[in-house]
Amino acid sequence: MDAKELIARRVAREVRPGTLVNLGIGLPCLVANYLPAEMSVFFQSENGVVGMGARPPEGMEDPNLTDAGGSFVTAVPGAASIDSTFSFGLIRGGHLDMTVLGGLQVDGQGRLANWMVPGKLVPGMGGAMDLVTGAQRVIVAMVHTAKGAPKIVQESELPLTALRPVSLIVTELAVIEPSNDGLILKERAPGVSIDEVVGATQAELIIPEMVPEMVGLAAV
């Protein structure tokens, strides 16, 4: 199992039946692959779809049906097409149960930076600011380091997406929960030691006496 699959499988455990969930572009989209087929979850895309389904078979793509990243998707029974005003109203009004977003950095207070790298051309903010501010739960799904450099840092070098701390950080090494007292190490990946997590993390971690390994990562 590679790092991205492990992260997606662990995040999938956070999804609850009957909820409205937004998955960010890239790694977060993989989460949908690891949900039980019988789980009734409606995926929302900020460009105006509630009820996104899997990518269509080759040759069945509909250019009018894409996710926020422009990738082709399908629609599940009961899906709805809505305009951007309604879509962002769902997000800003607090009606989204959960969003899963990628991250460039998360600081020691659990605040996400995921939209801009100074001096580099990147896709831009998209709906990230609204999602972090408006969704009831915000989960960051990202690899723990970039080119060997920690992405969980005491002070972010990048512009923050929002001042609100995220709900949970899931990487291929650990599950970390921001709190008023700091970042709590909740779980470690199978075979990963606490020292390995600490060594790959710049921000200070609160380490409970017992830090269990992630469970429930098997295929669904």
C-alpha cells in the first residue's frame, strides 16, 4: 500500500453514512474509492453538483459533468445540478458535513495553508477558503513531508487559507488532532514509531501515554 492509498483509506473511516461531503482535488478524491458501496454519502462539488459518482468509463464522458478540478465524473441516482450561488450557499451556510482537502503546510495551531506558493504559479484558491470556514469538519489529507521537509510546521511560511484550525490531519505516518493546547498525536501508521513521527514533524506534538496504530485500513 503506497502512502496516498494509506491516507485515503484512513480518511474514509471518518466519513459517516447519510452525510454531505466535499472532496478536494487530487489525493482527497481517492477517499471515495474506499467507502463501502452501501454507504449513502452524497459528494458535493463547489462548481455545482450534489451527488457526484465515480469517473465514467472511457468514451462515456460528459463535458457538462465534471468535478471542481475539471475531471469527468458521473452522477448517482438523486443527484442534483445547482448553480454556484446555491453551491457556495451550502458551504458558507454550514450545511456541508465534512470536507477533505490537501495541504501544503499545517501550522502548530492546526491552521491550513493550501492555496498559494509565493513566486510560483499554482491553481489558486478555488473554494478552499469557504470550505475551511464553512464545513462542519475539515480533514487535511496530505503526505507528511515534501522533498524531505516537514509539512506540519510551528509557523507556516505560506499564506494561511483560513484562521480556523482544521479538525484532523491524516498523513501516511500519523493522525494528528489540533486542540486548544496544540497538536495531539492520536495514531501512528502501522510499523511507524513515535520517534519517526516526531522526527518528520517540525511543530511540537502533544504525545499521550498510549498512541495506537491505525486500524481498519483493509479493503472495503
